[in-house]
Amino acid sequence: MSKYEDEFYTVRGYELLEKDRTILTPSMEDYLEMTYRLTQDKGYTRISDLATALNVQPPSATNMIKKLALTPYLNAEKYGIIQLTKQGQELGAYLLKRHEIIEQFLIIIGVKENVLEETEKIEHNVSSPTLECIAKLVQFLKENNKWQQR
């Protein structure tokens, strides 16, 4: 039984009820996930690389990185160098894994068009417990692929 079962809230309302969680916007999550992807090789990335990867203008990327630098997830240095903190690396790894799980799920169930767009829409609205259930289902379906023949 959910602790919210008897009452309905907006999506934002449910988020605010989760007091232990630092609330990040979907855009913030996207920036952290992409920063994680881009820092895997060198340990850092630059504003220009991040802006290019996310298809945004460098001033937009700079503004978001300034906001994220106020969180415990990343450090932004002068001249556009961005490095994730240990917490940022852990969150980035989680965000990337979440993305991959949702994407695999959509592909398995037969979504053929706009998979990336659909993944982006879903991933920001799924709870960790629900994601774990989806991950188990994806793993089961991969290991037992006879169902696809039907």
C-alpha cells in the first residue's frame, strides 16, 4: 500500500512530499546525464561540448551549469570546464542507466518511432521502485525471448 493511496496530488505535489530528495528539474537531469556521458573519457567536459550534445546554445548551457554548480553534483570552473563530484558521478550513472532501461523497454514492446523522444518523456516521471520493476521485466523478457515469436 502506498502512503499516498488515499489522496491525489499533482506530479509536483508527489515530488514535494518526498522530503529526502533534492528536486531536480527534467532539464537539470538531462544536463547531468549528458555531463556524465561526456566526462567518461577525460573526467571533464566543456560548456561548448555540452551545448552541442544537447542541441542548445552555449549561453543556455552556461546558465544551467551555473544553477547546477549550486548543487552537490558538479563543479564548474572558469573557461567552461565542468567536472562531476563523486555524488554527481553516482547520480549521472543512475540517470544514464534509467535512460537505457526505459529505452530498452520501449524497443522490446515494439516502439519503432521516436524512441529517444519517448524515452525522454518517460524517464523523468518514473520512480526508482517502478524503474526497478521495469528493469526486472526487461531482463526477464531478454532472457525468455520466446514470447516475441508469439
